Amino acid sequence: MAAGRHGAARPRPRPLTCAPPPAIKGRWQRLLGSVCGAGWAGSCSGRVGVTVGGFVKAEFVTVLVRDPRTQKEDSWHSYIDYEIFIHTNSMCFTRKTSCVRRRFREFVWLRQRLQSNAVLIQLPELPSKTPFFNMNNPHHVDHRRQGLQEFLEKILHNALLLSDSRLHLFLQTQLSPEDMEACVSGQTKYSVADAIQKFASLNRRFPIEDDERKKGRNDADSDSESSSSGLGPSDDSVSCGCKASLASEES
């Protein structure tokens, strides 16, 4: 309590929080558990760090939308797709580093599906789709790339949206929207985690993760056989292979 102008006590303002409304809190916590696994509560529920070797390490999610390329759809039509690079230490993600390619209409599909499953949240907008867009104009292409990156950056800062399996399949596999829907609805023989791990196994590991993996093993040796690192499975290597995977899928 603080003293007012005439000496009367006045309540201090309450700090703002990012917690969801009580009506949906239970629902999004269950969804987070299904995506992030048994250790999800440490990172997806609003905490800002993960515990490594007894120390709290700041949690981060880095997303880059880059390397726009023109792809041939058929003899008459072309489109531009973009590389999406993810690097994180968040337990919300099955893989800590990944790299996929997506086109604009897949971003449109993702936003529609996220909005339908989170009606109480106003999702950020995608860059406008204009009939004057020219894929041969570098300024037009880069403006759209920047807008797509800003969209993903805002999405990845929302714990409720992070609980949607479609987002993880979009960011860490090359499944089509139809296959993502089938996987999420249980119509496939593989789970969401299986799809992400399978995509990673088909591609090479990032060099940066080799160093992190070695460092993780050294930490594990110093802690005897303790496995509670707070970073999920020890094999968190992921594949980039955007060029190789794209060629294999389009052939």
C-alpha cells in the first residue's frame, strides 16, 4: 500500500501477466501437455528459463524466414517459397533446430487453423496478398518475407498457440496441409512427434548442434547419469537439408 496525496493508503497497481483467462486455462494446459510431453510445464506455462546443471538458462526461440526461391508449379505457373529456420531450447519443441520450406498459401492455411482453435485470441495479420505482387520484384518479395517472419515471431510468443500441433508440423516437417490435418486428427499411423523425428532423420544435422550435443554430454558426465536437464531428449539434433529435402519431395 502506498500513501496518497492526502495521506490515505491506495492500492498499488497489479502487474500485467500473460496468463490465459480462467475459462480456457485448463484446456490449454492439457493441450500443452500433449504437445510438449511430461516436462512441458517448465517452459510452456510462462516460465522464462530452463534448468541446466542447476542453473536457470534463459529460454529462447529464434525464427528466421529467409532465402526466397521461385519454384515451378506446372508449365504455366510458378510460386515463391521461403526457408523457415528454427533454433530453440524450449521444451515445447520436439527438435531444437529445424529448417523447412513453405509457400505463402501454407501460411494462410496455418493462420486460419490457429484462429479456429483459439477463438479468444486475435492472431497477428499476414502480409496482404495483393494482385500487384510481382515475384520478379525483389522489393515485393522481401517485403512479404519480412511480414511472414514478423507473423511467426508473434505466434511463437503465445503459449496457447504453441500448444497447437499444426504449428509444430508446419515448422518442423514438410507435410502438406492435408497431411498435417490427417496427422493431428489421428488418421495416420504416425504421431506428430513421429512425423517431426522422421523428417529430421532424413536430413543432415546442423554443425552448431554437434557442439551443443558434445557440451550436453560433458555436462551429463559431470552430473553422473542424471537425465533431468530440462531440455528434453538428449538427441536434439535436427536437420536442415532444405535443399535436399525439397528436391526429393518435388521429384
